[in-house]
Amino acid sequence: MTINEASALLERFRNGEIGREKVLQRFQAAPVADLGFAQVDTHRALRKGFPEVIFGAGKTTQQIVKIAEKFTSENNVF
């Protein structure tokens, strides 16, 4: 989650578009996604102001794609 995404989520809550439970659920989501072969920091952009970077050394092309797919639905990826 990025700062912009967090702000948009709170704005949607303020406008009555989503409920309190949904907001809390999004903020309570685990900050790390365990893909078995990589620990993906899904809250880095929110904490650091810069999204996660995929370190590809030692990973297969398929593993890199799976990591990127985890981010493309929620975050930017470099």
C-alpha cells in the first residue's frame, strides 16, 4: 500500500463508499507476503515512501514474474 492508496482508502471511507471494517482490514493486512521463495514487503511504499524493488539474483524468470504480479495488483514495482 502506498501513501496515495492509503489516502484514497481513507477518502472513500469518509465519503461513505466503504465501511470501517474494510478500511481496518486493509491496514491490518500482513506487511509481508510469503511466496515460498521470497518475502515480499507489501507495505514498504507506505513506510518508506518508495516501493519494493525485486532483487532478481538467484531467482528464476517465473519467480520474478510471480513477485511482480503480487505488486501490480496493489503497488508499483521496479
